[in-house]
Amino acid sequence: MSDMKLINVLLAGLVVCSLQAQKVNYLENIYDFIENTSVFEWNQEDGRAYFIPEKHISLNGEWKFFYGDTPESIPGNFYEKNFNDRKWDVIHVPSNWEMEGFGDKLFRNVTAPFKANPPFVPREYNPTGAYRRSFQIPSSWKGSQIFLRMEKVASASFVWINGEEVGYNEGAQEPAEYNITRFVKSGNNSIAVHVVKYSDGYYLEGQDYWRLAGIFDDVWIYATPAVRLFDWYAVTDFDDSYTDATLDLMVDVRKYTSELSPTFQVKAILRESPIQPVAEMTSESFTMEQPGKVQLKLNQLIKNPKKWTSETPDLYTLEIHLLNAN
């Protein structure tokens, strides 16, 4: 490795280490995020299979909005809980801000709309939006783990809850989830989001399409128990004669607190109809003494299942239950 490459690697490592502090001052160090290929997310939950729990509220609707041509043009304290945004514009979420009258509607083929020099982004013109709104946490959620889920934001976004830094995401076509339990309280809360159109992640999204930015998909707040079904993955492998199949199921259970753990089991039920179960699988009992994740594997041979085709689109329903002693 050349001396210059070694220096660059060491500098990137130092930046990543410096961001591991509790407070990272997003706006004062914004280019350490949006021009740093080593940082594409911060304080996010792991990716998982899509599911919105029953306890949820939608943050879709009207937000207060401030547009600027550069990240520095946004008010530096806009994220504070009591910041006065009464003179700000109103924007609908989800939407692209260009379609709401802000910035420039720009269509480009593969090339970027500026002189490409990855991972750097233009400093003189980098459209930026600041979003604010309030939301209510139901009192019935007391004791739950509470999460913010943003389905898609283009292209880099910083999030605050009640004036506290929560996390960072880079990548317009992916969801970002944050555990906001320690940032929220029962009753009224505030959320602020700083969105930058061009980041180093933007170079991965160059294609033949409209170059638009903003919070352009659903935003959710949801609550879960301290121990929850977190992720699952199902595989249906057929035998050589394409007659019988093995259902292999992998389930992740996650625990968020250090409280004493009861005994749990995971039970999976495969149904051909709401009444008729085809198969049932139950894991061994397990406990979770510390925060973290347990991965469980279940499998069962399914005799001569119906085969899905476009002419016979038969589907089965898979239920997954997390059971305690009750």
C-alpha cells in the first residue's frame, strides 16, 4: 500500500472513531457524513423483513418545511424542540420537494447533474430541506420499545427527536429504522429531519430518471414489546421429483432490555385456509438474559403441497408466534 493510500485509510478510520461519541454534532460535521464512504448510516436498527406492528401511528401529512440551496443555508438550530417555525412553508409528506415547488425539476440520463468527483459533492449548490412536525405518543405505549421508520428519503438524512440527535441514513431507496425509546415521552414530541440531495451515496444512484429529493415515502412511529419477533426468512425447497417440499424457517428474536427474561418459544403454523393448518413447528424453550438476538431454525417436510403457477396461484399463510409461559 502506498503512503498516500495508507494515510487516507487512517484518516477514514479516525473519522469513523470520532463519530462513535454520543454527540456527533451533525451539522457542524456534515461533510464527514455526506462525503465519507465509510459512513452510510448511524445508530440504525438492522435490516429486517417488512412488517408494521399493530401499535403504530403515521407521520404522513403536513410538515413545516424550509428549503435552501446548500446545507449551510438551513437555520443552525432548526432541530430544537421549541424552535419557531411559524413562518416556514408547509409541505406534504410523502412527496419530492421539487414536485411541491421547491428546487429544480431535473431529468438526467446516467451522468450526474454536476462534475462528478466521488466521494465529493458540490459545495456551491446542494439542495437541502429541513422538516419539522410534532406527534403524540399514546400513554398506552408506556413500557414499550418505540421506533421511527422512514421508508425512503433522498438522499442523505439526519434525524432529531425532541432536539436530540438520533441517527443518519444515506441511500434513497432503502428504509431506515431508529430506536427512539430514550428520546420520546408520553404526550407531545417533536421530530426534525435535515435532508441533503447530493451525498457520496448519490453516486450509486445514477440512472435514467428524474433527480428528485425529499421524504418521498411513508413515515411511521411504532411500538413493540421489550422482546419481539424481529426478522424471519422462509425457504421452500422441493425434492428432485418436485412432489414434496421442506419448509425451512429462520426466525430472529430480539431483546432490548436487561430485565429478567421469562422462558420463550417460537411457534410457526402453516395454513392452507384460515381453519385448516397444514403444519405446526415449535422451537425449544429459550431465555434471553441480556439485550441481543437469538436465531432459531425450524423445518418440516410438507407432503405434496399445492404448487404456485400463474395459472394456479395457490398461496399458503405462515403465522409466527412468540410464546411465553402464559
